[in-house]
Amino acid sequence: MLGGIEAGGTKFVCGVGSGPSDLETAQFPTTSPGETIDKVIGFFRRYSVSALGIASFGPVDLDPSSPSYGHITSTPKPEWGGFDLLGEVKRALRVPARLDTDVNGAILGEARWGAARGLQDAVYITIGTGIGGGALVGGRVVHGLVHPEMGHLRFPHDVRDSFPGICPYHGDCFEGLASGPALEQRWGKPARELPADHPAWPLEARYIALGLANLAFALSPRRFLLGGGVMQQPHLFAMIREEFARILAGYVRHRDILDGLDEYIQRPQLDYPGVLGALVLAEHAADIGSAQGSHA
Amino acid sequence: MLGGIEAGGTKFVCGVGSGPSDLETAQFPTTSPGETIDKVIGFFRRYSVSALGIASFGPVDLDPSSPSYGHITSTPKPEWGGFDLLGEVKRALRVPARLDTDVNGAILGEARWGAARGLQDAVYITIGTGIGGGALVGGRVVHGLVHPEMGHLRFPHDVRDSFPGICPYHGDCFEGLASGPALEQRWGKPARELPADHPAWPLEARYIALGLANLAFALSPRRFLLGGGVMQQPHLFAMIREEFARILAGYVRHRDILDGLDEYIQRPQLDYPGVLGALVLAEHAADIGSAQGSHA
């Protein structure tokens, strides 16, 4: 049996199983690293998992040759900066384990069982407390030097929008302009309390569509999946598709974009994409572990 | 022996050999498709090439399942729109052949023999008559739905720059603001005639750095290579690196970015990156041809 952890800033979701049909889960609030990991370890000790995957909030160090491989790096969350998440879990449970970002986990899960099933090139974006994204290219998760930071993409700030943006690093980047906290600060109430005809939404749709356009120009994915709290507004998808078509202006001539935007930009399908993606990571860890004949 | 073609809008460069050390080349101006291809075929008939690669201007159809696979698609160049470049060359020379974009060819060549040698994740950008880019992710060229169109990335238009941009589709996208023709229209003379202390350059460096920042956030490459006519200005690299660091504002914490920008953002090294990348494509074509026992 495989185990998966979605390590989030507010909760850790743990799951065991082989896919969505037999997944058993438990959730623990994210408190101190010691307390949280104790509960996680306790959960997995009740099952005999042979390998474990972790899809974690970040930034995380994904470079196997780095001394801080598997650590949370520069998060502002108290006590979690520098925490050796992968190492702690491996030492306690003594199984092969593999770690990736939460959004890389989500696209892996959705590409195996969900709304990107069978696709080799797809992007998952979460728009909520923050904005982040994970991408598959040719069936593999994009890592590179560190990992993508799609929430910090830059695009034109609407001239009628005087809100300066809230990103402490970049001001009016994607996350600075379009995350849930940005919406709340700009309009004075949380996204879920803004009615569907509020002027917040056309602006939000435009910013999200600009982010997607930049990702389409850089990565050329076959599908975008948009999740997270802000995307719980049902009217937002149609507005984003319309803005996206307007921004591309017919330049990318492919039937999936010209005529198929309902599929090209859509919702994730899985209840626990991160946990399920972590199961895919656990599979990879088990493969490597058995290939090396050790708990690598 | 392998053959490679860099198919450009103004000239076709043909080469035979196994790499930079034994490459023999010939160049033909790009006139009508029939005339140009006749010269190309004539060149390769003088050598007994076993497989051929083509790195072409675009957009091109790279989807092997498409009826227009290997065709130039929607170029404004007279007679070339819809031209079956891959098919014409394969039918005439009867060898396995493979086609990709010119910039994908360039990053393949530079990753094998040039300034990105040994890297699995790198981006090549050309800034000249147009702007385009090719990316390797995990050692493979990014294709996806079509292929990236990095020249059409959107980013903030400097508020002090009243030039509207020249892209017929998007106005002030990357290419619309920062290509050679954009520089010439904005400042009234070609880039090569603008002195190093001209106000054109800080603005140009800022736009290029914004494009690179977006690509870093989307793709997380290990290196950027910047080629093309505009990048022949020797002072421009240092200005771009400085702006890039300012835009990232310390958010991506990796020594290659914090302390290694001279390597992270640099020149291509090869005289003929596209032709050499086409040789890599020819290798792939030969592998597939021999695996299938046919001239696939």
C-alpha cells in the first residue's frame, strides 16, 4: 500500500490507497513541525505503507544533490523555514519517500486520474491564499533550477486599477493582484462575499487570463486546470475563457484554443489532487527504492 | 553522415557533419519555396546523408498526428504559408527526417555543444527581427499543444514609454516592444546605430529582463542564452542581468541567480546553433528510422 501527504500551510492531509476509489484520508492542522509530523507518523504507522510521497507547500528544495534536499526553504511560516520534511518522515517510517511541491503533486494526480487524464502537457494553478502552479511537460513535472513560481509572473497592471498589489517581493505580480487576500484588500470584503455582478470579477478574470496567456506562450500546455478558493466562483470560468481568447487575439491557431476553450480551461476533478499526486510520487519512490535495493 | 537545415525567413543554411568540428555549410537566400528547396536538395545530393533535421522559422505544425505535420502554418511570408517543408525534403532525398522550430533547434545545438552543454533545463531566446524562444525541460524540447511563443509574452509596459508597440496581434507584447523593428520605430534608427549611452538601452534591458523573469517563473531554467541581432550590443548583457535581479527581488533563492548571473544569462557559443540543432534532430530521425526499419 502507498501513502501520500499533502502538506499545506493550514492542514496536512494524509492518505493511503492506490487511487481515488480506495483512498482513506485523515487531516491534521498545521501547527509546529514537531507536533504536526508526530500526528502524520501516527497515521501512517496504522497502515503498512511500502512507500510515501509528499506534495508540500513551499518553497522546497527539490535538488537531490543539495544538502538541504527535501527541506522547506524560505517560508514565512514560524518554525517551518529550513525544516527537513522529507528526512523526518523517512527516518520515522523507514520507507522510500519522495517530495515535490503541492501544485506539482496536484498536476500529477489530475494527469493520472482527473481532468488532465492522459495528457503529457498540462498546467494546474491554484488561486487562493496564494497563487501557484505546477506543470507537466512531455509527461514529466517541470523542476529545472528550483521549481516554477507561477504566482509571481508579471503582466500589465490594468490602468483603471489603482490597487498597488500585495506581494511583499513584487507588488503587482500575479499573486499580488489576483490572490484571495488581494481581492479582499482591494474590495474590502472576502472573495466569497462579492456578488457575481461585482466589478471585482471582470478585473479578476482579466488578470487570471493574462497569467494563463503568459503560461501558454512559455509552456504551450494542452490544458489548464484552475483550483483554489477564488475559483469556487462558478461564473469566473466563462469570464476567464473570454478574456483569454481576447488576449491571444487569434495568434495561436489550434482548434483546442479557437473552439475548445471549455475543455482547455477547466476545473480540476479530484477531491484530493495533492494527496493523489503524492501517491504517484510514492510510486516513483518505490520504483527507485527497488531499483537500488535500498530505502533511497 | 547527417544533414541539418536551418530554415530562416531570409536564408536557408544547410550543413553536413557530425558536430561543430567537421561541419560543412552552404547558404541560400529564401526566395520562393520551389526555388529554395531545389537548391537545398542540390546541396544534400552531393553528400550521402543518412538522415536529416530541419530547424525552421514558424509557426510550424509539430504534431505527428496532424494532417499538416511538418508544414509551415500561418506565416505572412508569401507562398510559404501551408508549405509542406518536411514532406518536400523527405520525398526528394528519401531519408528519415525530423522538423522542429528554429529556436528549438538552437537550444538543442547549444545544449549538445555550446553554452548550455550538459544542461537538461535551459532556454534560448533570439531578439532580432522578431523574438522567439526554445526551451529544454528535463532534457527534452518543449512542444505541448503547438510550441511556445515566447515572443508574445505580456509584461508591464513602462509608464514613461508612450510607444504603443508593433505586434499586429498584441500591440505591446515582448516582440511588440523589444524586437529590432520596435527599437527602430521607437527611436527612428536601427538598433546598431544607437550609441551605448542612448536611453533606448535601459528600457530595452528592462523589457528583456521582464521577459526572462516570466520565463524563469514559468520554466525555472538553469540558464538563459540570448542571441539575435539586438543582442550584438555588448553592453546589453550587464544591463539585463542587473534589471533581472531587481525584478526577481531576491524571491528565487538559488546561488546561480543570487551570485551567478554572468553564467545564468549569457551568449550562445555556436556559430550555427540552428544547423547544429538540426543535426541533433537528424540523429533522432535516424534512431526512429532504424527502430521502425523504414524511412519514417
